[in-house]
Amino acid sequence: MTLSEGIALAVLQGLTEFLPVSSSGHLTLASAFFRIPGNTLAFDVVLHLGTLTAVLAVFGGDLLSLVAGALRGDRGKVREIMVLAVASVPAGIVGLTLSGWVERAAGSPLAVSLLMLLTGTVLFATRFAPEGEGKPGFRTGAVIGVSQALAVLPGVSRSGMTISSGLFCGTGRAEAGRFSFLLSVPAILGAAVMELPGAEWDTSSTVLAVGFAVSALVGYAALRLLLGFVRSGVLHRFCWYCWAVGAAGAVLSLTGGGV
């Protein structure tokens, strides 16, 4: 992998990991139609760690507050950690038991394109979500957890599905975004850990280091941008992009097109 290819993939990962447009879907379609090479496992791990760094830069204070509060016996903090744990279970189960099926889905640009259209439809529906004020409880956490589990499929956006689910369940806008990205910490870390056993560290250290830095910086900017959209109640605007990419991918898949 060349340095320019590494930078391109890191920018793509940093943008699409947090914006509700599916990072895995974009990487699959880019590889299929534009001959952009797919990530090596080692490089994929590094990009995941870069985007995890972006989450910690934004929400590290919240995580420390949760842990410190729980250690002090703060029942509210303990309860929030338990809700996050409940929400993390479905994706963990799917990741451990259905990884082979997910890999086959990732190899089908048509399937990915159709799932992008689904993501766009869910995002569009958020314009009709009730304007809530609450925080996720165990029931809402379970719903958000199931939506995160669906996002193991390439083309289904993790941030889009989890934030949308929170909004549909009456969670406040800012809290829906916050909960989604606190929940992303074990999800991103788990994805990186699962890839480690098969990773071959044959990519140059320069490409790895630049990829990490670019994915972290671009991811930070994308995360801040998305949180602004969520708080403003205009998350649904991303539906047009998902529909456009999904439709284009479906047409290219059915006609055998590509670049």
C-alpha cells in the first residue's frame, strides 16, 4: 500500500466512521468500483484505533466521569454504565457468531448498495421522530443495542442506526448522540481486537503512522460535525447522500460498471 492510498483510505474511514453513511459500505464500494485497495488487516486495526482516539478526544471526559462516579457509588453513573453494557451485548453476539456471513455480505456490492438505501430511509424517518428529553433506560438501551448489531452489515451505518433508534425512543437529541458514541468505544475497540489475530504487520510504519493520524484528525472533525447536525434536528439530511450512493452502487452492480 502506498502512502497516498493509505491517506485516501484514512480520510474515507475518518469521515464515514462517524457520519451516518457507513464506513464499511464505502470501503466495499470504493474497492469494487474504483479499484481502491481494501485495507490490510493491520492497517484496518490502525484506522480503528485512530477513530477510537477521536471519540476519546470528544467524550473522554464523559467516560472518566462515569467511571469515577461509579467508583464513588453514584447510582446514576452505575445505572448508565449498566445500560451501556446491555446495549453492547447484541453487537458482541452478532460479531462472534455471524462473522462469516457478514464477510460474505461485505463481498457483494449490490447487497451493500441496498443496505445503503435502507440506511437513508431510516435517516429520513428521523424528521418525524418525537422531540424527546430523556436519557436511555434499559429498554431503550436494548433497542439501540439491536440497531448497533444490525450495523455490522456493511452499508448499515452504526452511528445512523443508533442515534435514530434513540430519537425514535424519545431520547433527547444531544443525549442520543452522546450515548451512541459512548457505545461506540467498546464496539470500535472490539472490532480492532477481533482483527488482531489475523493481522500481518507488513505495511510500512510510515503508512501506519500517517493513517492513524489522518483517521484520528478527520474522525474528530466528522464527529463534531455530526453532533451539530443531531442537536439541530437535521440528521435526516444525510438520507439524500445515502440514497444517491446506494442507487449509484446498485446501478453499477447490475450493469457491471466500474472505473
